[in-house]
Amino acid sequence: MAKLPPFPGTTGRRDWRTAFDAIRKLLANGDDTTQVFRIMRALNVGNAPMNYARLIATTQGGRLASEQVELAARFSDPAFVARFAPGTVGAAYRHFLETTGYSADGLVAVSKVISEDQVQHPYAWFGRRVRDTHDIWHVLTGYKADESLGEACLVAFSYAQVGGLGWAFIAVAAALKSLKATGNTLFARAVWEGYRHGRRAQWLSGEDYEALLAEPIDTARARLGIATPTAYLKAQRELGPEMASYLSQRRADAAPAAA
């Protein structure tokens, strides 16, 4: 595989001080998504050139890189999201947006802490592409986005897919904390399963997402080798909503009000 030059202006050094500060804040409040991007900026050194080189080495990667479609703009367009037929990946994504209240624009807003991602550069475009497809990966894998367990599993899946020490750092930290918070290994086993499933699946970052969204979701999962997350479903079922989202400050705040 081709080796490309580093991102212009970067030092090539990991910022562990920032990473540990951010993970402490993230583990205290899993809804503080800004900390995720701080960790990515601090630890994902050299990740963008590696993945961009991998993209342009694929059959359709050259075309995708040449077109440089900004997926956040597409995914934030109600007309675009509305056009997909029932049973497709796009329809499942539409349902995801409607039920969670999340949006592609929301991820864009919190990611601005990574200044490199905002510039006009092929590596920055690829970084935005990974960011903007995060919720599509939730839909494809079945990992819920509004619970700590689902996010941790997808983070581990993402590390297997695109590398970057930041993903691994978050996944391991969440899994280790879960041992004490839940009193068992169900959460940690589900996170490990997420990593293994990410290793076995096709490389999702090389997909043409406009075509993928039009594909029947079961067909897409089979083609991409995305397995049913049995350990995740077991952990979700046995831990229950409170423990499955032990990192979520919103759930913690809501609990006394519901009591």
C-alpha cells in the first residue's frame, strides 16, 4: 500500500496529557461528545494518511476521493433522507434520526475542536467522512447510539476498521470502568465482540454511501460481513437500561425525577 506524507503542520507526537484529561471527563459524563474528538485529535497521529492511502487504493476510492462529497451536507438534507424506500439502510437511518433526535449537523458542531478537520485537504475530508458515517455504522451494526454500551461497542468496532489509538483508548477505558460499575464482565465482553466484528467486516470507509443507503439493510449487512452482535444483545438485556448506560449523565439526572 502507498505511504503518503503526514498531515501538514502536525508534529507526529501523541498528546497523552490531553487524552487523559479528556477520558476523565468523558467517563464522568458519557454525553460530553466533545471529549471524544479531543481524544481523537490527541492520539490518532498518522491515521489520516494511512486511511486515505487505503481508500485511493480501492476500486472506487479514486472516484470518491476525486468527488470529495461532504456527507454531512447530504445527510442533513431532509429531502435526501426522505427518498429511501422502506427496508433500506437509508430508511433505517431516517428512523434513527427521528427516534434519537440526533443529526449530522450535531456531530459537525462538536467536532470543531479538531481544527485539522476543518481545512481543505484530502486527509481532512476523509476525517469528516469517518465522522459523518458514524451514525450509519450504528444503524448497520445494531449498536444503539443513546447508551454507553452501544457507543463503546461501536468505538471498538471503529478501531478495528480505521485504526487510530484514540478509538482503542476510549473502548478500553469504558470497558475497564464497566467492571466496577456493573459488577460483571458483560459490558467488557460486548466491547471485545465489537472489535472482533469490526476486524471481520468489510472496510466500511471504502463504501459509496449514497449507493449503500439505497441497499436493503439485510443485504448490506450480509455483503459487508456485519455479524449479529450476540454478546452485545445479551449484555443489553441482562444489564438493563441503567447499567447499559452507566456513563450517561442524562440518564443519571433523569433517574431521580422518575423516582
